Amino acid sequence: MGKRGPKPQFNDIACLNKDCELYGLTGKGNVIGNGTSVSRGEKVRKYICRHCGKVFNDHTGTVYYDLRKEEHIIDLALKMTTKGMSEKAIADELGIEPATVRRWLGRATVKRSTDS
Ligand SMILES: [Zn+2]
């Protein structure tokens, strides 16, 4: 068979298709390299999700990293409420709007009540 595995896996890249079961999950081995293309003189790496067939590239990936950042901040906000911090204090600490904190925490409360 000669050479095997010519397509590298990208375990730190997650699928960007929201309808995909593996959306946002890294380390699943579902994302493989799909060659490169040149966009406005810049070389762009392309990826494909073997699970759903979605194709995306380095630039699409940037959006994903922003999302991850938001998830991380939401996590922090949740930890701060458990320590008794007010929405306003959390917003100040994280440099975001109190309304945003309220939205996140509202979401988390709903999740918690269905858990029990
Ligand atoms: Zn996918």
C-alpha cells in the first residue's frame, strides 16, 4: 500500500458546523487537513470534518477561538456567582455588560433546575 495516512489530523481544531455532533469538540480526530488555498495573497489551510463533511479554513477557525474565549468567560462568571459576587461586580471584573452576565446566569440557572 506504500505510504499511509497522507492526510494529517488536527486534534486542536474543532468542527464549525453547529449541526454536527462533534461541533466545538477537539481531539476527536474528525478534522483532517484538506489542502491549502491562497486567498488575497495569503496561504490558508483548509480542513474538513469527516463526521459531517463540512469544509472550513484557518479564517473560519478564528471565529471558533472567539467562541471559546466567551465560554471561558462564562465559566468564570459562574464561579464568581457561586462566591456570592453580584452581577455588577462580575461585569466590572470581566469587563462586560451586566446585562450580558444576567443572560449567561439566567441560562445557567435554567440548566441547573433541569438537572436536579
Ligand atoms: Zn462536523
